[in-house]
Amino acid sequence: MRRLLQYLNPMLHLGDRRYPVLFPLVTMLVAVLLVELLVSLILQAPHAVIPYALYPFVTLIIYFAFRAGLRGGFIAAGITILYYFYIIYTRNYAAEQLEDAINTILILACLYLILGGVIGWLKQRIDLLIDLEAGEKRRLQGIIQQLPVGVLVADRSGRIEQRNKHVDELLGHPMRSQFIVGKDTIINGKYKNKTVKPSQWPLARTLATGKAVSGKEFVIEREDGSQVYLEISASPINNREGRMVAAASVLTDITQQKLLEERKDDFINMASHELKTPLTSMKLYLHLLKMSINKRHDGKEQSIVERISDQTERLQKLVNDLLDVSRIQTGKLTFSKEQVRLDLMIEEIVEVLQSTTAKQELKILSKKPVVVFADKFRLYQVLTNLITNAIKYSGDGKEIEIACKKDTTTVLVSVKDFGIGITKEQQKKIFDRLYQAGDDRESTFPGFGMGLFITKEIIDRHKGKIWVESERGKGSTFFFSLPVEKK
Ligand code: ADP
């Protein structure tokens, strides 16, 4: 019965063109037969046929036009009109009755043909649109399948609507068809060494917030034990009113890239370790050389040794930075935290760095005692780096202001210069690894773009924040905040 109702429901046949002639033809003939049987044999009143032949047949014309298009509408209208003629032929109407009946039938015939025609045409237009959409969908499906990345599309409720074969390849097993994004677990995944919950995957987050998530790196563990690095993005698919109707996610396999990066990091780590030992000896010998030259030789030789010593100092800083970057990459940067007098540390660094520049005056704005819980050596590194940068990028700026404020929960440190400044665009990137906001004006400042990357990592690992406010040509202020208490 349910199947019969489904078969008869015209709405379920939008886009469907099966039996457009046979089904209306047979049904209409059966309807005519039933009406004739009803009035002649059961009711035994052949003249009472009109109400039975009028309303049900109009309904049938509409039904077949909607279900089978123009052909269905015209077949139903045609058979109805023929049946009407059959009625007046078999019911022996008197002459004037006959004329009235023929006129009525002709008017009804026009109405029925128009009714069947208009509805049938509309139905055919709907079918055409459905066809176009289906074609578009198939084309899109074809493109999605050919993409060299995994693609997942989920509806608002998180049900997977589409996915390409790469998704299964990347996951290492076919994805369940009843999978619900945000609730079910696809696979064991880790983000920044932490296990990812179902609601934390980019697609689930996009479905929950309506916002795009771009390029997050995950490591997944497949059933066979192999590890795959994935870069996953997700973005909402909105309707014309801007309401999210679905969301799509792209999964890119970056395993090879990661392995290569790991090998490169290993190499840098090894090379910097190898460089560190001879450099330390070189510094020691240079120190001895300096002492003996000071006693015996003139200014020229002293200045040469001084320059070699400066260059060795720079080389050592570079090697140390390389080692730190490599430690960050491999998760080996460790901290030993203690109570540190930040104000004293700032004074000490300012004294040392003031001796390196005659052009800028380093000013400490407040000298109240401030204690933080931090790694002393690393905090020293952060401050040195920020103040050295302020000197390096000061241009004609004559002053550099260092301030340190404390409230109940945090300490806020700022280093302000009046130098070349940083554009808004560059501000977003300066804390990235190896980023240098270089242009012609700055090509004279040597550096590798590692300092701020290391600085940010140190502050992040102290559960603090670091940011910059700057205007091109006017100068920059670098801020960092640290929690006062142990965390
Ligand atoms: P670098 O070794 O190149 O100085 P950093 O990581 O310390 O590397 O800095 C990254 C980039 O940020 C620099 O190349 C520079 O362009 C920009 N920068 C850093 N500090 C300042 C500053 N105080 N004023 C202007 N630009 C700065």
C-alpha cells in the first residue's frame, strides 16, 4: 500500500518521465469503465452520469498533467472529451438538449486542453531544471573526485553529503556512511601533540561557528599503525541570504613535506652543534690574542682583532638562534622557571646594549621593583632581542623607551622606538619563522628573521602574549605580558 501511494504521489515523480503515455491512457480508460459500470449497473441511472464524469475527470487531467507533463495532460483531456461525446451519443438527448450539450462540451474541451497544457508545460520546465541541476551536480562530483586532495561536504546537521575517494585513502579505511561530523570519531588525530575530540576537527568547528578554519596541521594514526600529516581547512557554504546550509573541508597530505622538514631540522641541529664547539674555542683564543696585542701592538692591529671578535660574536648569536629554532621545531626547548627581578634585568641589559650604540639613548621609564616567575636566561634573551631590534631599526630615531608595569595578575613590558616602523601587512608575519620585513630601506640591516620567532615561542611557553603596534615611518612598540604567578 505504501509503495502504491508512493507510486501515485506526483511530487515524487518530479524529474521522472517514465510511462508518460501508457499510465494516463490505461488509467483514464479504467476510470471511464468504472464510471459507466457505476451509473449503469450499480446506480442503474445512466442519465445521472454528469457529476461522476465531471469533477473526478478534471482532477485526473490535473493529476496526469502534473505527473507526466504535456502528454499526460493532453491524453487525460482527450479521453475526457471523447467520453463526454460518448455520453451524449449513448444517452439519446433531444435535439435542443443535444445542441446545448455539444456547445458545453466544446467549451469544456478548450478549458481542459488549456488546463492540461499549462500544468503539463510547467511540469516539463521543472523536469528540465532538475535535469540541469543534476548535470551540474554530476560535473561537480566529477571534479571533486579528480582533485588530488581529500574533499568532504557535510550538511548543517553534520551528515556527510559528499566525499571523494582520497578521503578514504588518507584515512586508511572507508568512512562510515552514517557518520556525523562533530559527534563521531573518524580516526585518532592529534593537533599540537594533543588528542583531537570530534568537535575540534575543522569541519565540526565550521559547522558549529559558521566561520572558516584554514590550514591547521594534524597528525593522524591509521589502523595499520602508519602516521599521516594532514593540513585541514574548512569553510561554510552559505545560501543567498548568507545562511550556512553546509560546510566543506579539504584534507591535504603533507607527510612528505613534513618528513623533509624534519630532515632539514635535523641537519640544522647537527650543523649548529658542530659549529658551536669550534666557535667557543675561537672566542677563547681571540680573548687571549686581544690581551697579548693590547700589550705589544699599535691601534691598527687592535682594531682588526676587535672586528674579528665582533664577527665571531655575530656568528655565535646566529648559531645559537639556529639551535633554538631547531629546538622549537623538535619540541626540545625547555625552561627552568624561578622568581626573577625584571626591573634589575632590564637595567643590566640596557647598560650592556647602550654601550653598543652612540646614536640612540635607551631610557627606562619606571624603575619600580617587578618580580615575575620565568626562565631567567630566556627572559634575558627576549629583552635583548627586542631592544637590539629597536636599535637596529631605529633609523634616525634618537630614543628608545623601555617600560615595565605590573598589576595584580600580569606584568606588561614595552619597548618603543621612533624608527622605520612596520606596515600592517608585515605586522601579521614578523613573528613567523625566518620572516624578514625586508625592503630597500632595510637591506642594510643584517639578520635572519629568527629572533622574533624565538621570542614569541618563549613568551607563549610562559603563557604570556606578545604583540606590536607600529606605524610605517613613525616607529614601533613591541609589548609582551607575562603572568605574575606560577602557572
Ligand atoms: P631579524 O634578525 O631580521 O631582525 P627578527 O625576527 O628579529 O629578525 O625580526 C623580523 C623582522 O621584523 C625584521 O626583519 C624587521 O623587518 C622587523 N622588525 C623587528 N623589529 C622591528 C622594529 N623595532 N622596527 C621595525 N621593524 C622591525
